[in-house]
Amino acid sequence: MNVNDLIIYNFEEVRRRSIKVWKAIPQQKLNWKPDEDALTCAEMIRHLLEGEFLYHQVLLGGGSKALSTLSNPFENREFTTVDDELAFAQPYRQEFLKYIKSISLSDLENIKIDRSDVGYVRTLGDMLLRIAYHESVHTGQLLDYMRTMGIDRPQIWD
């Protein structure tokens, strides 16, 4: 197994566990949020799927500036169901994973991604790990939402 395979495996494991959580939220609870300043469950799921698309564009463009002229297919799209969101995001996910397969070890270590607009510049390898971590953190938040709502939480530690 090479580095790219490990990175993809990590992304697939994170997403598999996220989907278990997302699908365990009853449809009628998707608009729940713990307070007025928080995202709803549906907004958080959208944030993650859209975020992966946006991060991919940032990586392709070498930094945040790539977003300035981007046409975002998630914008103005109404959230309906988790399955519908996953189906819509799937082609973008496949392109992202295909991109990861194409990265060389040298690229992971030497390409810098400029996110100085939000306070950092990191290597491509570091950014890929941050993207997966971002989804993991929000999935943990959704588990907390579920606990607060008093609904059953799925077992993600299989």
C-alpha cells in the first residue's frame, strides 16, 4: 500500500462513518440545531459535502484564491434528504479521490497550499489530512447533537 492508498483509505473510512451518523438522523430532525448560532444537522452535512468540493478546488488552484472565480454547484441548492445530498456530491467526490491518486510523493511534500487569508500555508499532504479531520470533527458534533436531541446514535467504532 502506498501513501496515496493510505490517504484515500482514510478519506473513505471517515466518510463511511460520517454516512452512518448522517443516515441515523431522522428526516424530521435534520433542521434541528442546538442554538440560533449553530448549523442545523442538514446544514452541517451540506457544509461537509460542499466543503470537500471547495477544498478540492483550493488544492487544484494552490490556495484560497482559486475560490474567487469558482462556480459552486452546491450554491442555491435546497437540501432534501441525506441520500439525495450524497448522490449529488458523488461525482465531485470521485473527482477528488481521482485527484488524490494522481499526486506524487514529491507533490505531497513540496506543493504549498496558500490559505494565508485564513492564517496558514501548508503542504499538500498536510492539507489532505486537515480535510479529513474537518469532516471527522463535524461528525463528532453531529453525534453530540444526536445525544442532545435524545435520539439513538449509531456505533461508528466497528
